[in-house]
Amino acid sequence: MKRSFARLRLAAVNIDGVLLNDTFSPVIHDFVVRRGGRYTAQTERAIFSQPQHTAGLRMAEAVPEPLTGEQALRAYFAEREEYLERHPVALSEGAVELLHRLRSLGLRVVCYGGLAKSHFDTHLGAYADLFDDPGYVCTNDFRPGIHEIITQTFGLKHDEALVIDDVARVAEEARALNVPFIGRPSTFVHSFQRSLMAEAGVRHVVNRLDEVDAELLHRIDADAAAGRSWER
């Protein structure tokens, strides 16, 4: 594969909310509000991109009902299944084209997220040839997981990988590690991720995946090569 970049070697792309539509934010919002809780930016910060057991505890804490973390998690997944009957999981517009673009520019590509690999196989298995081994990394045990993916799975340095994610907590970790980052926050009406990304200092925020074009990618690569990934 011909390399097109001075520094970047890998693109790590989140599954739900980036390559697939956001089927988490609406369910978490409804879970909290239906039970009399207040849905705030802090609610999202506490729950999103956490290991499942932690997310369950945080959801239980966000509502006045007496729930354990395990009970909250079970209820959440049951409500998500009901939600998916009305709003099925779908490829994001431009997702396949993005994968082709990343590979054509010489980057290795991996997908990651908090659900089991079966989720990837079901919804992205038809495009498995557009990802590099292992194809998908389940980060539930070590979220947000970008350090482990970059350094352990691929043996790279932090600034040799680009992360594309929809959650500000991942952006905060990327900034701490000096990992180049593109934010693609949810368009869900009650989402706080766009404002939280602004607070985190994210420089590159896109509304559509076709905005992640060769020009933007080369600019991010040049900044990474110069050590300026998070400098304004």
C-alpha cells in the first residue's frame, strides 16, 4: 500500500455514531427523562464511552428510581431493542466511501466500539475487506481504548494514528495523548457532544463523513508531523 502521509499510519474509526447511525443517545436520553431524571451535559459525560458496568451505574445515579447498575443496564438494553424496531441500525451516509478514501491514501483502518464483535460482523461484515486485521476491537474492558488500540494492537506511537469519534470523552483522551482527532458529534436534538467537544478543544469537527476528505486528512497529517495536532 502506497503511503500518502508523513506521519499518519492508522485511522481508528468508531462504529456507533460514526460508521453507523447513533442509536445510543436517544435511548439514554429517554431512559433518564422517563424516570424523572435531568438529562444534562454532565449526564452524557458520565455515561458515554464508559465500560458497560460503569455506564449502568451512572444511569442508575441519573434517575430517582432505586436501581442498581445491573438493573439499569438490563433495562437500557431492553429499551434499546424496542427503539431499534422503530429505528434500525444503518450505515451512516458516506461511511463506505470514507473507508475507501482512508485506504486509498495509504492508511491502515480499524473499527472499534463498546459492543461485541458480533455487532460489527452484523452491520459492517460486508465491508470487512476495507479494514485491517483485527478489523474490529471491542473496547468495553478498557474504554475509551485508543491508547490500547494504537500502541498495543498496532504497535504505533500516539501521533501516528487518527481517531474519528462522536464522543467528547474520547476527544479528551486523545488530547491528553496527543492523538490526532476528528469529531463527528451526534445530531440528536438533546445531545451535548458538540459543545463538549468545543470545551475539549477539538479542532476538527465534521457534520458529514464526506467532509473527511483528502485535504483535511493531509492537513491533520502535517500538524501531526509538526507536533501541532492540538494547537490552535
